[in-house]
Amino acid sequence: MNATQIKNEINSAASSHVCEALQYLTSPITVDMDDDEIRDLIQQGAEHYNYDGIETNYEAFLVVCSSEFPSAESSDFTGQTCSLECLMIEGNDIAYQVYCESLSNEINEVVERIMAIIEKALELGYDGALNVSSSSVYGWEAHNYETDCGICIWSDERKSYSYNPSLLEGELWAIEGEVNGLHLGACWTPNNE
């Protein structure tokens, strides 16, 4: 184990907690939500997961001594009787600081991706909730086109960038995008006025 591996494990824990928070949201993500509302919803879900921290003195030593990690903002050594206990406290404080920063960055990236899906859904005339799934919900049917950021669209739009004007199951429009290993999407009957 080295400092880079420890940092990667911390970042992986943050990413995993965001993914789990997305799967078990307390309320659905709807297209009328703004980025702050979505960020708050995901942060509330992520608060249910705890970062386990540094487990050994060796890992704590690597974290405290490595230039890959920031310095501890404030560590309370009150009541500690030996330097190893202080080392563990400081190592865990630093690791938790890195975890919180990684969690925040991961949430911001996820929110940015969700907002791209919402923007496209609104452009297509959808006004409901997005479904979250661990795999592609509509992947069995060929889609009409993908946006520059990889959002798949099923529609009968005839535009220069569409290559397969087709509706989902012959009558539905749909949108789906990948977010942190999950798929967010929706399907609806288009309003053909």
C-alpha cells in the first residue's frame, strides 16, 4: 500500500457513495429542478454513508507524510497518551478532508451531467421525472441519435444529425444518459400539435 493507493481508495469510496445515493434518492429528479436542488438531494442521500477512515498506523503515516495529501486543518489530540494515537487522529482527519473534497467534486460532476440530460429533455418537450436504473432501460431499441455528450435520444425528429428516426416501441419518445455508472432517462408520448 502506498499514498497513491490510499488516495485512490478514498476517491473510490466517495464515488461509490454518490452512486448509492443516486440509486436511493428520497424523491425523484424532475426536469423542473435546478442544479442546487439536485445537488442538495444527492448530498442528503450521501450523508447516509460513512467513510471508514484509515485503519493502520502505517496508512496514517503515509497520509501524514505524503505530499499527495493536504495538511490537517485541525486535529484535536486532547487525551491522547502516545504519538501513534496522535498519528491516527491526524491521518484520519486528513483522509476525511480528502474524502469530503472528493465527494463534493463527484456530486458536482454528477449534477452537471444530470443538468445536461434535463436540458435536452426540456428541449424535446418532456416535463416529468427521470428514472434511475443500474442498466440501460431502453438500450434494446436502436436510438435516433446521440448528443455530443452521449445522451441517447429516441424520437422521430428529422434533423441533419439524426441517423435513425425511430420511436421507442413505435410510438414513444425517450431520452437516456449515463451518470456515474447509472442510467437516467424517461419515455413519453410526444405532443404532436
